[in-house]
Amino acid sequence: MTFSQRLPASFHSGALDRVRAAMAEEGLSALLLDDPLDVAYLTGFQHFPNERPVACYLPEQGSPLLLVPDLEREYAADQGAYAEILAYPEFPGVVPPFAVLARHLDILPATAGYAPSTAVGRTVQLATAFPGTRWRVSDAVGATRQRKTPEEIVLHEEAARIADAMIEAGVALVRDALAGGGDLPTETELEAHVTAFGSRMMYAEHTDIVVVPMLTGGLVYGGANSAQPHRLPGGDRLVHGESFMLSLGCAVGGRFVESERTFFLGEPDDAQRRYYETVREAQQVGTEALLAGATCASANQTCLAVIREAGFGEYLRHRQGHGIGLGFHEPPWLEDGDDTVLAPGMILSSEPGIYIPGHAGYRISDTVLITEGGPRRLTAYPKSLADIVIA
């Protein structure tokens, strides 16, 4: 039995309806979205962004337009883009891309919005191509994307299954190396192994695979290297007696999850145990605080208070977590400065950590779905001390 990553047309029509409702509340006649994730959300078209604009033009009524360079036209059609495809010859073009769009329209909008992520240079191009339109920033699509539909949640659940299996594959590689008595893997060798395992698993079991920049992968680091939260894997080998971190994720249908665990190579000493158990408790308490109706700020404060009260506040380097969806990191943010109210359908990471310079970092992350009945972990790799010691 295979798993199809393709979303039905009903998802895209529903997304357009929800975004148009938000447009009406903002008094907008149209939206122009050039963020590749917004384009994917509205049309299903995934692409690698570059200097050539790709944008979705969404009017109040009628079909959306997908503006693409001519070299992407067939690719958009092959993906079954949920939009009318309008191609321009080349960039910068004798006729600029957004001027091609404006000339195609029967009526230019009186008021239109673009996403907060749209570059300043592109806003100037829009103003030039649409001289009579009043442009302003709109987060109509970004806000809509925060609450996932049942069709999207199925994709996140499947991604969680694969991400957990990637962790299992990484642990198995380390166990086999220990049993064989040879060298332990380097960070890059371990990262390459889990990345390849996840992609092989996906291609063996899925159809209609949506390829995104990071299909499977993540960060792998051991010992003192793991005290730098986003350090890239290097050539250092794992060392017996130290901890190491598997910070992994994957995307199914373009929808991400992350699953992260800290492991010990051999029995931890008292200090290592205390560091780890403090983070495990903070992650448990913080996850339980992800309740519909609570704010991101309150959940973050509840989570990180466990670490501060244990006396490790000086080793905090980041917030509790962040939203996950078409973006690996996206709003809302589980941080003191974000008062967003959590709502059913939101998916977030819960990943507190502490980082002791010269020693190690300790982080545990699950991908969590907000529901009416409380938070539900989508990732499920165990995290008790007995489960993360590799003897």
C-alpha cells in the first residue's frame, strides 16, 4: 500500500476561500504573493526561488493566476498547479514580469496586498506595473496557513513517522559501530546515513512525492559541538562518554516536522543526568502548556521556567519553539514577544534546550498539534533516560 502526497483540489479551493475571506476583512481587491511557500499553499506549485519572479495573483473572484518564467511553464503544468498559468519570456525582460501580469488583467485592482516577506525591490516593481493601485502589506495568507486542515495534518503525521524512523536508523548505525569495535561515525557520516535512510523510505512507500529543498535531513553533532545550537555537521567523530544530538526532520507533501533527541554514548555521569532530566522535564511541562486559548508567550514562560528554577538559566539560548508547516520555521513563535493565541490546527515544535560551552548541548523536540482536547505529539520517539543511553 502506497501513500500519496498529493493534496486534492478541494484543499486548494478551500484555501482560496479562506484567504479571500481574510482579504474581504482587510478591504483588498487582490493579493500578489511571491513567497514560494505562499505560492505552494495557494496553487500547489513548488519551485526553487531565484531572481525570476514566481507569483500567485489572487483576485476577489475567478481563478488565481500563476505568474512564472517561460522556463517553468511546463513544470507548473506537470505539477497540476491549481491556477491559470501565465508565462513571461525572461527576466529582467523587455517587458518586466509584473507588467506582463498587469497587461493580462482586464481590470486592475484598486487596492491590493503583498506578503510581509516581499522584497522592497519587488514592491517598487509592483508600483510601477500597477500605477493606479494602492498597495499595502497583508498577512492574509500567512495567518491562514497557521491553522492546518485535516488533509494537511495527515501529511504532517506521515512526516512524523518517517522522522522518528530516521532517528531509529541513526541510533542503529551507532550501535552497530560499537558492537563491531571499529570507529564511531563522524557527524557528517551519521547525517548522510539518516538523510539517505529517510529519503529511501519515502520513495519506497510514497507516490506523487513533493520535492522541497530539504526532503529529509537535519543537524547531527556530538560533545562540545552540540553546545552551538545550529552548528552544521562536521568531520569530528562521536566519542564514548559524550552525548550527541540527532536534530532531524522531513517534509511529506511539502509539510514539515522535526524530531530531535539527545543521546549518551555510555552511562552518563551525575552532571549529564541532571542536565538531561531538566530539559526533559521542561519539554514535558512546555508541551502540556500548548493549550488552545493559551498564548505563545505564556507557554514559553511555563516551559523555560523549569530550566531557570533548576539553576540553568544562564545556559538558555533560545525560545521553546516555533510553528511548523510549509516552512520548517514559521509563525507563530513560542517566545515571550509573541502573544498569538494558540488555536486548534496549529502545529508547533516544543524544543527547549540548554547549551554548556565546552561541554555539550541538550535538546529534545517534538512536533505538536494543537487540538480542542489538548496538545497531541505527532513525533513519538521515546525520551526517558533508559531509552537514550547507548551502552
